[in-house]
Amino acid sequence: MRIVSFGAPGGEQPGVLVDDHTILPLAPVLAPHGLPGTDTTQILAVWPTVRPLVQAALHDTRHHIARAGVRLGPPVPRPGKVIAVGFNYQMHSNAVLGQVTPPAEPVLFVKLPGSVCGPYDPLIKPPETSALDYELELAVVIGRAGRRIAPADALGHVAGHMIANDVTARDVALGAGIHSPLQMQLVRGKGFPSFCATGPWLLTRDDCDEHDQRLDAKPWHLRLSVNGRTHQDGWSSDMLFDVPALIASISNTMDLLPGDVILTGTPSGCGFELDPPRYLVDGDEIRGTITGLGEQCQRVTDEDTTRYGIPVGTTARTPS
């Protein structure tokens, strides 16, 4: 089943796609049963109970709305946390770090929940960066809570999969440079609003099983283009740590809760890897696709800093 959110930013409602053109809102389906119908995270936590009710209501046209008439937001509008994995594709890792031994454990960092946006929302380029870059990633959404989850049990904690773009302001993120790791600014460089587009839908695990009986045995195909030119073209089978290994490792460090999002890393082809490097600028169009998960499209738009009382082209500074 394909879970979506729809409505204005900050006021999205959960629904499912009946077909490519029609949305079934979940609130009128679940409310008569005393189940949460307006919060995606709560719905994911009780999805085994919710799913048969939604399945039975799919063809009840009383509540259907046209997909074309509404904005699609991020499938999980308010994730508790977004955990990202760095250097999980060898070629991308080599481009950043050179030829080094792969890490023994996944390299983790966090994206701020406020960076999450919808699949067709603009990518807002802040004035602090001149090295705005894309990273297409397979995102995993947690449906069942757990800690110290064994790899063999990991997929039982997955609600589903979706597309994500882990946008990075590389000049901000690197701070003093790759050779000064204590001065890296990953939270700043990856945490701006609109720097984590997700969707258009969350493909639930039950439907993922139809795509792949083990979810990780058959690879997902990832492709990203900028202005119609393909830059990233990779397969999830190239990940150094697969989804069960990631969930097991991450859950050794922290509780995983329903609605948490894991970004599993990006294949090679990012803008900084090109010769010469090619970073995103105002007006660029980014399209990202993953097998069975649809397509997202963002247009880069310079931030209008005047709305904060800051002249365009300058940077707000805090007192030292």
C-alpha cells in the first residue's frame, strides 16, 4: 500500500493512494473505529490493525479526492528522528575520503526533522552556500519500536520504503575541511529547511514483499538527473551495509521508534564528484527515482532572505 500525506505544509493529513490519480484520506476511515487517523506516526505504530480497515475502504468513493488537486507532503511529515548513513557506497566514499578501508560499523549522523519537505516542494538554496549538492537515497521508515534488534529480526521493524534526497551544503558541512574532522559542520550543512525531500509515497512492507520477498535480496535501482541529465545511477546492492545490518547497528546505539527515518546512503555521481564539480543553482530541476517508489521533482530556488529582514546575498551573523 502507498501511504501519502496531503495538504498545506504543517497541516498535512495522511492518506493512501487508491490508484495513481486518487487518494483515500485515512481520518474518515479510522475515526469510527477509535483509531488515530490524523498522525502518520501513530498510524504506522498500529499498521497491522489499520491495514485491513483501509483495504476494505479503498473502493468506497465517498471519501476519495483527486491527487491532482492537492499538494503531496512528505509521507512522514513529522519524523521523531532522521538518521543518515555516510559512506555506505564504496565509490561515493572513495570520492570523499580517497582509497580507505571500509568502516567496520556504519557511519551515522542526523538530519534535523525540520529539513524534511515534500517530493515536489522547492529546494531552497540558502545564501550561506555556493556548493549545494544532491544525494539520492533509499529511505527506510520504522514501524515497530526496538532496541538492539538482531539482523534476522530487523525487517520486522520496517514500515516501508520511500525516496529521499539528502541535500548537502558541502562548503558549510566541511567547515575547515575534510582533514579537520572536529570542525566539520554536518548538522548545519545538512539541516537547512527543504534539505530532505521524501516521497512521493511510502511503500509499505507488505507491498515491498511483492517487489522483493526479502526486501534486500533484490536491489533497488536509484537514478537522479539534473536538468534532464543523469548524474546518479546506482543499485542498493552496492551498499556496504544492507538494511538489516543498518537497523541492527543503529538500534545498538539508540531506540528506534515508529516514524523514525533511516537514510541508507547515496551512490556515486554527486555534484562534487564531477569534473569539474557542478553544484546546484537557482532554477535547476532535480528528478529522483527508485524502483517502485515513484519520482520526486524539486526546483532549486534562492532563499528570499528579505522575509527575515536580511538583505539578499548577505548572511545573518550571531554575536561572538
